[in-house]
Amino acid sequence: MARRTAILNNKGGVGKTAVAMRLAEALARRGRRVLYVEVDAQGNATRRFGVRWFEGMQTVNEAVRADTVGIVRKSIHPIGWREEYADRISLVPAWLELDDRIMEAGIPGSHLRLVKGLQGADDDFDETILDCPPSLSHLTQLALAASHQAIAVTEAEQDSIRGARRVLEFIAQKSYALHNEDLKVTGVIVTRMDTTRSVDRSQLTSAREIFGDLLWDPVIPRLNVFKELDTNGSPITRATGEKAGAARASFELLADTFEKRSLTV
């Protein structure tokens, strides 16, 4: 079984998907086999990985709806990048219909459907990254129930930090209800940090006080190159400009921290 990591925040727009994707990419560059499961109906990672929807495409929606052991295998697709390491990243895509699964929240045991679907499906991978929607509702609970660890992503901004705190509180108080009492928050990643802004520096100090040793280094800087990569759906190895090296280095260092601080499965 792969090590399964849910990446989330209760607030949207904090750069969660960008961090999840670039972390997956950095791990793949190190030879790790990564299954990226998009559990967010926005489908941003699906587009950025260069995967296009087609009629009859099996996505995470169909896997969850089927409620069948190992069914996620049928929803695993290669990504569209052409880098030499791209064949070590596979994607379970998401599409708008995934939101239909929210209405199943009241069905007993429905939060375990992704657990069941992943059973045996990610055995050939080293890492499974579960990219959660910006909430703590049913879709996120599907991912948390299936995960070994959770990582919160936040900006150095008050509302984002509050969203990350809610993640920690929810997992501490509700993991038993997800039938996953061993679930741990192993890290908090600060992204889009602008060290030239005094408010960012102040909020980072607050984040360190709140999260303590859970806050990981490095802090990911705010760089225009990241926005360009996300817009174009490009791998970080295609980054250009004077900040391209800094962008790649930040996620290589983050991959170091991930490997040192993650739970052993």
C-alpha cells in the first residue's frame, strides 16, 4: 500500500492544489511512484496535469459512486506531461459531477467508499496524494478516511491560518467518526510568502506560534513563475526566468522535509 497523504485547508484560494502538485512532481523526480487523487470537483489539478475529459472517462466520481473494493484502478490515467519522470505520476481525475456525491453524506458508511475503492488500487505506488476541496464536508471526509496523514496548506494570512487550525481541530476531534483514529496531521506548509511585506512576516510569526513544530520548512515563496506554470499547466522543469531556479529549489527542499517528517507506513 502507498503512503496516503491528504492535503487540505478549510479555506479556498490558499494555493493548496499548487503545493500538492509540485510536491508530487518533486517526489516523482526522485524516483517515487505517485498516485494523485483529485477529490475536488473544480478539477484544477486534472487540467494542469494535461488530462482532458472524454465521454465515458472514469473519474473519482465513478469510483466513489461504485462503492466497490479496488474500483479506483479503473479511474487511474497517465498525465499529459512529457517529462521523463511524468510516467511516475498517475492521476485519478475529478470533474464537476463529483459534487453529486455530497448528497450521499447521510448514508451510513458512505465516508468509507474511497477507502474501499483504493484498497489494492495503489499497491504499486509509493505515495498517494489526495487533493481535497476547500472544506471539511463529505468529499474531504472521504479523503481523510482513506489517508494515513494530513498536511494543511496555508498562506501567511489570518483567514488562511484559521482554516488550517480548523483542519487540526477537526482531525483531532472527528477522526474516530471517520473510522480512522490513527490519522495524524504531520505538517503545515506556508505558501505564497512575500518576505518584503511586513504583514506577511508578522503572520508567519503568528503561524509559528500557533503550529509550533508542525510548521514545515521551507516556506514557499510568492513567485510569479508559479502562477504562470499553473495557468499553462506546465511542469516546474519548464519554468523560465531568473526565479525558475528558486521555484524548483523550494519544492526540492519541501520534498526533503516530506520524506523526513511523514509517517512511516
